[in-house]
Amino acid sequence: MKFPDRILLLYGYHRGTTAHAVERALRTRCEVFAVGPGHPETETSMECGPVAALDEILGRLKGRFQPEVLFVLESGKRFFPHGLADAPLPCWYYAIDPHFNLPWQREYAKLFDQVFVTFRQYLDEFKMLGHSGIHWLAHGFDHRFYRDHRLERTLDVAFVGDMDPERRPQRMKLINALGESGLNTHFTSGIWNEEVARLYSRSRMVFNDNDQQVLNPRNFEGSACGAVVLANSAVDLETFFTPGQDLLLYADPRDLVKQARQLAADPARWQALSARARDTAARNSWERRIETLAELVDAWQPPAQSPFQRSDRIKAHAFTYFHRGLSGQTILLLDQLQREVGADPEIHLIKAMAYLAHEKHPAAAEELFQLLEADPPPALLQQVGEILVSTFTEAHHRRGALLLARVLPNPTLDQKRRLTRLLTQGGVPLPDDLASRLAPMAT
């Protein structure tokens, strides 16, 4: 497939996000028009709502821009355009931060012809779906901001990032160890782009925590600013860096403090590491990543048809809406699909979950009752048995409980107790065929 000359980039704008850096780098290679919440109204960008319909977006672009490819990035403000399952153009997706987003990104990937994943260790999670267009495209960095600003390096160690002790207990142990080391440190959060780069340019070292062993962009950003990055191990780190020459690896808090103190006391070694770090970073800018993107696209041969049916893609889109807090859109999309394909246990289940997200138990119970009437496989019932029991009991849905009591494989004693309690309310006896099945708790 030839790399396109014109790309419609779909993402929610925020000045500090990966997607904004990708947009700027893409513009060095091809024409780009960016659309999504938060974008300014300019000759090459426009704003729309968080679930704007794709056909409406393309309609607004007529006479202004004629894209060859749609490229969706999950970054900044949430933006999940409606209608991607029926897109008239090839669709790409950049799955950013799958270590946080994997459950819904794997489903969302079904909507796209090609999917680019930031961390290589997650490729198999996407490929196991049967998708042929899965590629590794590592994080880069934005050299417009992240460069040596030639400031006086008055700090020994700097850090910018999440310091919530509830979310990052291990990271805080490392940060506290540095803070108590006697070195001149500065740790902060909530700053972006050039503010971060100027802080890094005032520091001889940058502490980095490659959370869950993912190669995060701070490794490149700190290096680009001429600081020496102190990092823990990460998958593929040594694909880009040579530890001991352009980056230092630490094993634990004691090792981190030891290496930081040694480097702070050795200016000549710091100069050598800093120079090599800048050289390494220069090979990993977003412009270089776009070159890699073009090579991947040029080498890819599209299959004759998608491995996913249209109904599978719509369900995947609804699942994504649900996981991103757009329950109303989930229900609307599945209502449309139900009109097209009729009864489907999976549709009823996702709709029920969307209703439950808003504590609408009666509506959820009715969807789950229809799921049971659609004769779902026992494996699915076993998997969602607790949801079924809880929803029917919360909604006092006796018809659903009656049917569930007959078909739920291997109900637990607690599930039997709750079903029995609901079915015998008002002194109603259990039906004969259920007396033995729920016998352990029937009394």
C-alpha cells in the first residue's frame, strides 16, 4: 500500500499530548487535516463533538480537503467518531498506551485496516484477534520542545510525572530515596512541553520510571535535553539505548541513589554520557517515527476482505463506547444493530452493562432476560452468572430469575440462596423442577 498524500487525522486536541506531536510530524510528510474536540477552526483543522458522525465530518470537508486515509489517535480529549464501521476510506489507528487501555483497544482495533501499537510486547494481544495489519510504532519525542535549551545546570536530578502514592507506590519509594540522598533534586507534575524541556535542561540527570516495563517517551525527551536518564529496565529499551553509554539503568532505590551520586561527582563522565544521549535521541524524533510509519505502510499488503463482519465491528465500537464512559452511545449503536440482525446474546449483554453503568437495573434486567431467551452458550452464562443473579435480584425481575435458575451452570451456594429468596417472595413455592436444583438453600 502506498503511503497517502492526504490524511484526515481524528483526535481530541490538547497541546501536551502524543497525538499533537504526531500531527506536526505527519505534516512534514503529507497534507493533513485534523478534526476533533478542542481543535481550533483553521484552514487545516476544525472542531466537532466527542461522538461526531463520520459522514457529517466528511460532508463538512467537501471542497476543503479530500482525504485518502482516516487516521484515529486516542489522545487528549476523548473522541470516538460514529460510523467508522462503514467508513468509505481506509482507516488506521494508533493504539497509544495499551498497558492502560488494552481491553477496549483490542476491540476498537477491529474497526481499522491497520493498527499501530506503541509497545511491542502488546502486539500479540492484537494479532490474536486474526487481524493482519498490526504493526509496532514506538513512541518518539517532539524535538521542537525537547532539546538542550542551554541553561545553567543547577540541579542534579529532575522528574516530571505522576506522584500519587496510591497509584505509584513503587515510584514514590524511588523518588523519596532520591529526595533523601543529599542531591539537589526537583520533582513536579502538571507542566508540559517546553516547561518540561527547560526543567530537564537545568538538570544533569532525569529520573524515569518505565511503568510496567513499557518504554515511555521520557527516555527520549530527557536525553534530547542533554540530561542523562536514570531508568529502570523496559522491553526494547536496548533496541534504542546502550546502557552505560547513553543512559543509566538502576535496579532498586539503593542502586538508583548510588548511580546518581557517582555521576554527580564525575563531570567528565557526565559530559560523555550527555553527548551520547543527545545523539541517541536525535534518531528517535517523531519525524523519524513517521519515516518508520511510511515504511510499514508501503510494505503492507491489504487482505482481500476484513476478518471481521460488520456486526462484529459495530459491537466492538459499542464495547469501546461503553468502556470510555459513553453508555448512551453504546445503547444507540446496539439498538441500530439489533434492528439489523435480530436477537444476539452479546448485544443484550453489552446493552445491559451500559444500563447498569447508570444504575438502571430494570432496563438491564430486561436485556438480560432477552439474553437468556436467545439461548446463549453455557460458557457465556458461567462467565456472567454473577451479573445475571445480581441484576435480577436488584430489579426484582422474577421471570429472569426463574429462567436463570433453570439454565445457569454450576450456581454457587450464595447464588442459589439469592435466587431462592427472590423466587419464593410472598410465600410462593419453588416450582418442582427447581426444588432439587436449588435444594441446598430451598429451606
